[in-house]
Amino acid sequence: MKKSKAGGSKHRKAAPNKSPDACLLVLDFDHTVVDKNTDTFVWKLGENGKIPDSISSAHGEKLWTHLMQDVFDYLHQQGCTPKQILDCLASMKLAPGMDTLLYNVPENYDIIIISDSNAVFIQHILETHGVFDRIAHIFTNPANFDEDGRLVVTPFTEQTACDICEKNLCKGDALKMHVDRMAGTGRKKYGRVVYVGDGLNDLCPCFKLGKNDAIFPRSGFRLEEEIKKIQRKKKEEIQAEVVAWQDASTILEYL
């Protein structure tokens, strides 16, 4: 869709980026741009404010996008309209400081989103908060409302090479795809990549970053925990600068 994170090392304080070169800011979406998970947020639209156990209990057995399609089918059967879904999403809050970050990212930075959510959810939330035009590209699961008003979502891909990421989207591959495409077309070569995320599947792209790059795992979330485990082993798998964040203004100060 175009416009469409022997005693172990602690997180180091990041040095400001003063490079005039083109740079890339990569954002996860759930628990990163927004403060909650978009997919499970709409479950409250189900009968009695929840999704039947027969659907939600399939988590881990089904591809996540397939489970969510079951959710959307159920909501449609219950008479839930596109407007109700979009209004629910519009009530979601951005993560602390995220609006400030998105409005004030330096001009030499492109912003892309790589997310396991879906195109309808992400675009509507970004438009609601007036920041959709700040995003250069969005890598996520395609989605649309069909002629009956049912939300239909399809996997971005069905990969089997990466065990860290979900089968519907390898975030490391998506990042590499964007960087290689930009360089290959001669448009720009990024001098620095800054990755912001929270979950386990955000670890994959972190392995693809170099010493001039930076990782911002959200404090208290899985990505920070996994990076600390790697750092305690004193391996060189994570080469980028690592700075935990609670408020996205921390990221803006770095940029």
C-alpha cells in the first residue's frame, strides 16, 4: 500500500544523528504507532463486547490473517457495519509522543510502516490523526470492504523462511525490499536506518541493521526483552545502537 524493538549490557544513550544523508525511519504499528493492538481492539464490537471462544481459541492454530478473517466474517454476520468498525478504530489513541514524532521527523528521513495489521486499519487511523501523508510507504496485509460491507483481509505473503516473523509477513524481508528498491532505482541510498517496534517479530529486521543504525524497542515489551537476552550473550548479532523508549519524543530527540 503506497501512502496508500557477564551481567549483560544496558541500553546505551544514543548519539544524535547529524548526517545530512537520506535516512529511513521504520515503524511497527500496533503498540508502537498506536497504543494498543488494532486487530484485538475491534473484538469489542462482537456480541456482549467480545468474540466467541470458538474463533479466538484458534490463535496459534491458524495464520493470524485467517483468524482475523473469521473475526470479520463474524462481525459482518452480527450486522456490524463498516462505519462501526472505522469509528471504533478512530477512537484508538496514538502511543505517547507519537504524534509529535510524526509531525516533526527531519526532512532527510523517509518514514515507512511495516505491520501485521491491515491496510484499512492503518490508513484510517493515520488519516484520523492527520498523519497519513507523512508516511512514504506501508507494508501490511491488503484489505478492503467488499460490496456487502464485509471486511476482507489477505496475507501480504505466505513465507516460510523466517521463523521469527508471522508467516504472512517477514518484516526483515520487507525492510530489505524497500531499501534495495530505493537504491536500485537510483532514488536514494539510506545512510542510516532507525527501527521502532515492540514485539518479537520486530527482532528480525534488527538483525539486518548495521553499526550506523539504531533500534528503539518500546520499554516493557517483548522486543526489549529479546534484545537484552542477546546482549547478555555478548554476541554481535545486534550491531545497531539500542535505545528503549516510553515516549516517542525520545526518538525525535535522537533523529
